[in-house]
Amino acid sequence: MEITKGRGYVYALRYHIVFCTKYRHKIIVGRFEEWLKSMFSNIADANGFKIITMEVRPDHVHLLIDCTPQHYIPNIIKALKGNSARFGFKRFPELKTKLWGGHLWNPAYFVCSISDVTEQIIIDYINSQKEGEPKP
């Protein structure tokens, strides 16, 4: 994983994000699927985070993103879901016949931070920090 330097901080933040269509309707197919991938890339560029990889299934989306410590994950999710829904319904009005109530996405989502080291390695590293120090 790449370590990035900012002004006064160094970071490596990556998150696995998953969210589903409303009612798990299988609507992310064909032209809408291709448009959605492009839209997510544009949203990422506009909001200053990177999509490392993404895959969309007919009823849900997987994203691996890289962002700065200043990014707030709920705002990233809001930008992705909100913009894709608003512009998606305009570009593909037929979606409204499958999704009543004007909602493209389920309000819930999954997010998990990832690392190239395991939790146990971090625990062992933190616990070893006092080793070798002189005893008081």
C-alpha cells in the first residue's frame, strides 16, 4: 500500500465500501452499469479521493477507495449515492418505474478499513513499544 505525505501528516487510508440498490432490485446492467462506473470515477475526481478498484453487480456496488485523513466517509458515501441517483434518474428515467419513491440506493452501507498488515501485527507492534526502555 502506498504511503502518502501531506502537510504535517503521513497516511495510508483505504476503505472497502459496499452498498445496495433499493429493495435489492437488479437494475445495474447494460448502459446504466457503464454510466455508473464513469459517474463514480467523476465523483471521486471532483471530491479528491481515488477509486483503486470497483465492481458493480446488478444489485450492489463494491469500491476500494484511497482518501486523505480529512475525508469523512459518510460524505464520500453521500456524494457517490446522491449524485449517481440524481443524475441517474435524469439520464435513465425508466429506472423510476422499477424504483418507486425516488430512491436508487438502500440507505445502509458497509465500510471497512483495510491494510497490508494484519491486526495482530499492529497489536504486537504497539505492545512492543516499551520493550528495551529502561525500567523506572
